Amino acid sequence: MAIGQTPATDSKSVTNRVTEVPVPELTGDQAKYYMRVSLKAKAPKGNEVSTRFHSFFCVNEYVMRMGRKGLGKVIVFEDVVTKDNWQLQISINIILNRRGSTEIKRDIRKFASDFIKSKAKELNHDEFVKAVIAGVFQMRIKKGASKIYPVRYNEIIKIETLKTGA
């Protein structure tokens, strides 16, 4: 699938360039308008360059719109290792219905952290990113965390590649 064209004098100069692509362009799902994927160019083959996953993020406007006055906020940063040894840093934003106590926030943070680590161990990086884009993990985190305290919204807002498995 062709993502775009990049002008270059030498095809080798395109190596390691990062291209940002909206998720609806890749999946066709216009409801995911706020998600972006960054792809990093690998070694060229003639005039074509293949890419690999570099990062995923939600646009700031969407993330800022989730928060409101009087709501609790839990942010989880977690480094995980996938089944194929990719090291990823995950950022999860969880918005509670009301301000919760420190103990409640700690329990929700621990639940989300343990959940995301266990799922990363089970899946390779491609499957993991596809599940995040589909919203599978977000629904499960919301359902599980709501047993601790009512959750209004949650979103995996960022995935960064720290080390590739190759």
C-alpha cells in the first residue's frame, strides 16, 4: 500500500525519515480521526521504500477535551516488551467521574499497568498496535477500572518505540 511520495535526490537519503499518517487513511474508519501513526522508512529498494511502525499518538485537542473541572485524572506511563521483543512506552489517560482518593487512583493505575503489560507479552507489536487502534484495550481497561471506581473516559494516548525487535 502506497502511503505517500517524498522527493529526494538519492533514494538512500530517505532512510530513517519519519512520516505521520492519520489512522483513517490506513483503516478507512473515519471515527478514528484523532489518531495518528508515525512510520519510519527502512532501506530503499529501487524507487520504493518500505516503512515500519515508529509511534502512535492521539492529537492534543482530543486529549484535552476529555478533561473537565471536577473530574479525576489518572495518567499511566509504562514500558512494555512485546512477544517479538519490541520495547514500547505506553501512555494511558484515564478520566474518572469524580475526583477519587489517592488509593483509588493508585489501584486504577496498577490495574491498567498490569493489564497492558500482560497483553504486550501475549502479542507481537503489529497485533498490539492494531488492538490499540481498534479500541480493544481501551474498552477492557475501562470495564476493569470501573469495578474499582467509575471511569468516564480512557484512551491510550501515545505509544513510542524505544527499541525494535529486529
